[in-house]
Amino acid sequence: MLLHEFRPGRLLVGLTALALAAVYAGDAAGSWTTPWYAVFPVLGGGLGVAGIATWVAYRIRRRTARSRSSDSTDAPASSSGSQDIR
């Protein structure tokens, strides 16, 4: 049993941050030269891919939850009584 659900977007954001840290650590150590502006395309691409992965995972979770639901009539949760907020 899992302790929590899998979040692929968070995993990809973390991997992007680790990749950027490794690139700039190599630059600081003198192994190679990295331009200062290299962070923008890598970070932007990583965040974009993470956003797409999060959206896909959400759609999959939503679809599986709907298929497991016993009531799929799209009726409101309660059709009797007042729904006013007091």
C-alpha cells in the first residue's frame, strides 16, 4: 500500500532542479563553462513538461475514479432541500 499517490509533475520539477544544480556545479568546479542564461530554457522546458505530466495524470485519475463510481448519472449530490449557505 502506498503512503501517498504518485505525482509525476513534482518528480519532473525535482529532476529539472537537480539537472540545473549539476550543470552549474560543474561550471563552478571548472569542468565546463555554462552561460548564465542557460537556466531559462532548461527551467522553462522542465516546468512545461511537468505541467503536461500533471495534467495527464489528473485526467487519468479522474477517468479511473469515474469508472469506479457506482452513480454516474451526473445528478447533483442532493436533489432535495435547500442548498443555501447560512
